[in-house]
Amino acid sequence: MPDLGQSLQGRDLGHLKIIAELWGFEFSAPDARIGLKRLIPLMTDTSQLVELIEALPENARQAFDELRQQGGRLPWALFSRRYGGLREMGQARRDRERPYRDGRANACEALWYRGLIGRTFFDNPEGPVEFAYIPDELLEGLPIERLTEAPRPLGRPATPAEKGYPLLATDRLLDDACTLLAGLRLGLGEEKLAKHLICAPQSPFPVSAGALQELLHAAGLIDKKGTPLPEAARKFLEASRGEALGFLARAWLRSPNFNELRMLPGVGFEGVWRNDPLAARRSILDFLSTIPGAMPGDASEERRPYWSTTAFISAIQQTYPDFQRPGGDYDSWFLVDEASGSYLRGFENWERVEGRLIRFFISGPLHWLAILDLSLADVPESGKPQTATGFRFSGWAQDLLSLKPGSNLTEEQDFLIANSDGRLSAPRLLARSARYQIARFCEWGGFTQENYRYRITPHSLEQARGQGLTVKHLLSLLTKHCRAVPPSLVTALSNWEEQGSEARLERATVLRVRRPEIITALRGSKWERFLGEPLGPAAVIVHPGAWEKIASALAEMGYLSEVSIEEE
């Protein structure tokens, strides 16, 4: 930080006299240069400094203490918005109106006219930013014990209404990571993959395929194109659940590229500008560290109370609103509210950007990664938007935030269930490495209760063969991870390996008539192109989607048809 000489350089003799008056010094000098030399030794007397600080007005004392807690400086835009700015006035008006006396000064002016703060530009990754700062000698001259005061928690505990329905953190993100890796390996699209993700389904922000793919990329499990990296994916899938969860949490905590702001639902982005997601993430984690449950040893439930989401966000807005805005700039980022089409610029849109971002952090990544439990005001209703009214640290939070593996996670010890008809049921706690491989051989079904459903088909086997996988490999997986493999399934797989498909089932629309000449008439008309293979003299297959045309054709020929077709 600049020293007192640099801080007071350029202030006129009248201002130096004001400083001396407010400190209670006897002071005289012929000019500002000599006055500055006489004043600095007086201001660096520790006892005088402590006495002055203790006598500050409450708001000025609070401003000064916050500067100290922030290492001695804050962006000027933030400091002046929180504690008032300097009223512009020349020397004559200042000496006439004396804005520093009789309680007329705001906190910023009270510190400025006492020489306790300076104002200058410091280099920042986004360019020079103007800061308010405490000069070096003053910062170093204060007793160290004042700096050890614990920061006050931001916000307040949740009310009973705000913690009415708990949503406890789970480790199901690991299951979704396995699903996504297998789906990406098969070349499945994001829309289909999204149907198979199970993490935080009742959360205001259920995990999306796109966000999870960004996380896996940040963790080094997939490349930029979304292709799994075999060795890294293998190690991740074979790791214990605690190690795997800790691995994903570390990747997220450290990633400079996982950009939560760009993932906000309902917000569009225009123009060329950059934000710093890592800096914003660290700031929000710092804010969370002020609430109960953040310190080691706070794992018990009574030490982890639910906290009000709204009050937490409001406290950040009041005290640290510029946590992701260099220099308090609210105009250079072009964000659009997709619902209204309006631009979200200016501090008046703080709640719609920063507030929404904090909610996303709490109910999104921090909940997905099992760091925070959530609570809702009411039991969630299907299709109704949810809002997390409360949150608390989970029992795993301390391990994960300390970059350690999650402790006491359930081990993967379940068995695969294989049916003779080729249907497979993979419990959620089947080894993830096994489910990843099984999924590559099968058509995917849904997820019911605690089981993933798959089906072995000729098409899925052909697809697996195209990736260099063999039926021998599948049989080895089934033998290793099933309690018992049906002999008929082994026979069917072996026969397919040798001879391919020996039967085909398909859904078809069939036209049946009482008199064969009706089909003969259709064959001789312009509607013949809608007919397929004959099934005898009085029946024929109708091409998919053409039954209405055939029904119309029959009506024109004088035959009313009875339609019995089940819609899919």
C-alpha cells in the first residue's frame, strides 16, 4: 500500500490543518510541503492513532475496520457506495462549509478528512482499478489483536418455515458422471443423456448434461469435444466413491474455466467480455465460511444449522456486492433476461444477476457435489418451480472443502441382474466401472427406484462391435458381476456371435380384407406405393404412417374400413 507521504501528497495546507485539528494536534506550517513533513511523525504515533480510531463515529469505525479486514483496501466504487462518497468542493467552499464537522460527514469523508484513507489506482487482471486504502504506516501501526476478530456471519438462521422440507445432499453425481461418460462414449446426444441423470431432481437446479460435461472436462476426464479420455476415466470409475467425489469437488474448486455465470438458466449473453469464475467462486466460499458449520469439528447436526438463503444473499448485497465485478463495473457485461428480452445492466439488476448466481451456486454445484444440504418451504410439487429457502453444510462438507475424499460413503457392492430375455438391471451401487462397460453393449432403458435398466439387442451388439468390443468381453462382465447368468442368454449371445440375428421382431400395420380382389385393386392403383410385403392373399403390410391414405383409398373405391391401430 502507498505510505502516508504518497497518500497526503497533493493535499493543500488547509486540508493538512483540518487533519491536525481532527487529530487534536498543535500544528503550523508556512506551506503544504513543510506541513506534510511535520504532520507525518505525529500521525504515526501508535497511541495517538489508537485513540483517534476509538473516537471515530460508529459508521466511520465500521468502514475503517472493514478496510483492515480486507487487507487494507477495497475498490473505490464499492467503498463509496457502501459508506458514501466524497462531495466535490473546492478549497474555499470546504473551508466555508466545513463538511467534516458537526456530524455532517459520511463515513468515507470522516476517514478522508482525518487522513486515514487514500485513493489511488492499483493494477488488476482486468486493468487499473481505483481503490480506497489505508496508508502503510497506519495499517502497520495498529495492534494486531484487532485483526483476529472473527467475521460476523452473513445473514441469519433459517426460520421454521424456511426449513420445512429438507433436501439432503447425496453422492448421486457420481452415478450421473458414469452415465454421462458411457453416453459420450456411445455418441449419445445431450437431450437423450439428460433423461438418464438422477442428481438433485427436486432441486431448483437439477444437474444438466451440459453442466456435468463442463465439470468432467474441468476434471480432465473428457476432452474439449466431449470424448472420454480412457485412462483418466478408468481411474475415476475404479476409485472408491469417497475418492471420486473428492476428485470432482477438487476439480470444481480449482477450475478457472467452469463458468457458473454462463450456466445461469434464463440469462443470455452478448458481446465480447470476460468474467473471472474462479474469483467469484472463491468469494462465495469465503462468504459461506462465516456461517456455522464451516469450521473443522462442526460436523454434528447442532453445529450445522439451516441458514436463510434470502438473508444470506441480502447480506452479501449490502456488504460485498462487487464480489465478481472488478472495480464495481455493472455496465460492461452484456447479459439479457431471456423472458423479457431486457438487458441486465446497472446495479439495480444486482438481484437478477448476482443474486441469481448465488442461488445457483447454493442449489447447483454446491448441492450436486454434496457440500450443502438444502431446504424448501413446502413439499415439492411435480412441474412447479422450486426455491431453496434454506441451506446448511452437509456432513461431508469439511472433507470435500479441505480437498479430501468424502468419508463414510456407501461402497459399491451390488450385483448386476441378468434375465434370459436380455434385459439387465444394474443397481446404482453396482461398481461404476462395470456399469460403464455394460452400458456400451446395451440399449438404454430408464432408471427406476435404485436400478438402471438396459437391454441387449442385435443393434446394441453391432454398435459395441463397432467400438472394438466383443461378446466374449460382455460374457466376462456378466460372469464377474452377476450372481448367476441365465444359460439361455449365454447361448443366445454365442449364437449371435457366430451367426448374427436369426429372428426379427417389428411393429407393423396390416391391412386385412375379406376378398383378395380388394388388394389386387389397390395393387393396380396409384396407392400401390403405400403397400409392403404380402402376408397371404387377403393381407398385406402397410408402410409406416400410410394407413390413413389407404383408408381414404378404400373409401373412394367404395369400401369402408375398420381401423384398429394403437398409437405409440
